[in-house]
Amino acid sequence: MSLTDLSIKALKPPERGQITYTDDTIPGFGVRVSQAGVKSFVLVHGRNRQRTTIGRVGIISLKDARATAKRILAERTLGKQTSPSVSFEEAIKLFLSTHYGDDHPKPRTKEET
């Protein structure tokens, strides 16, 4: 489907869940519509089929969303964009230091967490 401003306005929400309408011009780019009628521009990319939300329809234009999708795909192709990876141990340390610092009033809560 070739996405246009008019075709996006005409998209009907599904009865349950969400549905993604893909664009013919950019691989992986499309509009995701929720059952509440919220429409967002999305890009599905990478080996793991990662979904990136670009922005909501109406807040960001179709032209800007396409440009952002092209930029994301170009950065991934050129190797400029890397996904941050954190080991489980690092994530635990980061979580505890952020939410339960040394000045936390209840040391037992930190210990139990």
C-alpha cells in the first residue's frame, strides 16, 4: 500500500489489538493503528525485526516520518547506529544505584530487592 495523508486518515482501527499497514516505498516503514484509533509511524528493521516508533500521526508529518525512517536505515547500513547492550549484572547494579542509593532510608528494602 502506498501511504498518503488521505489513505492514513481512512485507516480503520481493528476490533482488537493493533495492525500495521506497511508502505511500498520504504521497506519496514508503516503506520500502526491501535484498537483505540491511535496511529503511529513505525519502522521494523534489523535482523531481530526491531520495531522503532517514529512518532504519532498528526504530530509528525508523513514526509518527516519517511525522512526519519530513511535516516535510521542509512545509519544502520553504514554502521553508525549501535544498539546499547547491557549485561544483566550491569543492569542490576544500575537499577539498585538509581533507585536504592546509599542514602536510601530503608536498607532492608534494598537488600530484599
